[in-house]
Amino acid sequence: MKDFKNILFINYGGIGDEILFIPTIKSAKEKFPNSKITLALEPRSKSVQNLVNFIDEVISVDIKAKGFKKYFIVLKFIISCWFKGFDCVISSGKSPLVAIILFLTFIKERIGYDSKFGFLLTKKVTLNENQYAGKMYHDLIKPISDVEYKDPEIDIPSEYKLPEILENKEYIVIHPGVSKISVLKNILKCPKLPFWQGLIKDLLQKNKNVVLLGTNDDRDLIEEILKDNEITNNPNFINYFKKTKNLLDMALIMKNAKYVICVDSAPLHVAVCTKSKTFAIFGPTNEEKLVPKRDDIMVVKNDIDCRPCLWH
């Protein structure tokens, strides 16, 4: 087996997709500990580099750019690969164009999912979507690594401390939001306002401390929640909307929570990484592909007619 020194990974998607891809990169690093690891991803997901200590460099590729700009960006990325000395490239993505792009990088070892242009790859992997997505991505590393799959984990540096307001306190985290892109795609994964208001009030009435997390993506829903004075005037309610500086801040708060309640979104994958006891709320998407089967993860699903769906 060749000892690769400079490995390029390509995985386009949101933060959740990048977290699901972490085990693949980690297995490569365990197999080739002296290798430099570079990850090409979308600009919206580049903060994933802060979650682990084995990604040396990230390359932002705006694969969702419109019109000719997209092709210019892809061409620029391909040309940049000629000068970076990569000896192996591993890419997710089931489009036949993936194999063409990898071939044009002229990287000697090219690994991806099989397609009609699979002959352009040096090693092709059968795409099996009927499994947890973390394991689906991990199949890509099997041609060059025998390291067994492990669920994604993130590294929280010791200098990260809980906010003073949460120290020595038992609390429940609620993160009600989803990404803007899923909303634009009309994938309605999030329960409506009355659900969240009722849930928070029920917990507060049981004298539970409730921490509300969210970012700008969640503004519309959270601002409506915060209009409810019965919630905001309760001393057990802690509004932490837009107060986490990054994903590691969020991860630390989740790690120390008694429970995390969230929907199918990036925060769910953060909670999975921290091994927090998590209630994951699912609408149309398929929990079989998005959460590992573990005792600390409980799936609550809405039995709507179109479920389950994800990539189709």
C-alpha cells in the first residue's frame, strides 16, 4: 500500500454534510499519520476546520455559484490542484462529472463513487445510500485504508469554558432552526411556532432550565418565540440566541446539557459528535440516513405522506 503524503478530500454541502464526512478524513489520517490533509468544500462550511485537529487546510469552492461563474470557479479549482502536489484525491458526490473533474486534476490516485465515467477513476466505490450517511462517505476510504468506521467526533479545546450563566446548572438545550438552503428548497423540516412555544412552556412549568440556541439562519422563528412574554419573563429561560461565537461554543453547551432537542439540521450533527442525549425531530427527511443508531439519540418523527426522503 502506497504511503500518501498529500491527500485532497472534496465534499460539497452544509456543515452537517462536513461533520458526516469527518470519520472518512479521520480514518485517512490514522492510516497515513504523516500526510497533509486538505478539504475542498463550500464557503458556508469552512468553519468545520475548527472542529477537528487533523484538517491542515481548507479550499473554498463556491460550487453553487450561478451561470458561467460556476464553471470558471471549478476550472480555477482544477488548475490550482496541478500545483499543490496532491498524490491522492477522494471525492464524494454521485454526479458523473465528479470523475471527470478528478481526472482533470491529474492527481495520480483518484477515488470516488462509480458512475458512467467511473473508468476515469483509479479506484471506484459502489454508492450505497441505504445506510447512515457517515458510513456511506466512509466507504470512499476503504480502497486505501482498513481503519474501521467510528461515529463523528469533534475536539473541544480545553480553553473553551461554559458561559458563567450555565456553570453548575442542569439545563435543556433547544435549537429550533434549520438552514436557509433547506427552506429555499422547500424541504420543511422544522415544526411551526406553536410547537416550540408549547414545548418551552411545558419545560419551564416543570421548573426546567431551558437554553435557547440559534444563529441568524433561525432569526425569523426565534424572534417570534421571544415575543412570548410567558417564556421570556420566566427566570428559568436563558436566551442564548446569537451568543455562541462559533460551532465549538455551541458544542460545549450541548455537551454539558442534560438533553438537546433539535431538528434535522447542522446542530443535530454537532450534538451527535458531543454524545449529548438528544431528541431529534424529523419531518420529511430520513433519520435512518442521518443519525447513527445509538442509545443517546431518540428520534421523534412526524408521519407525513412523503417521508422518508433525502437525496431524492
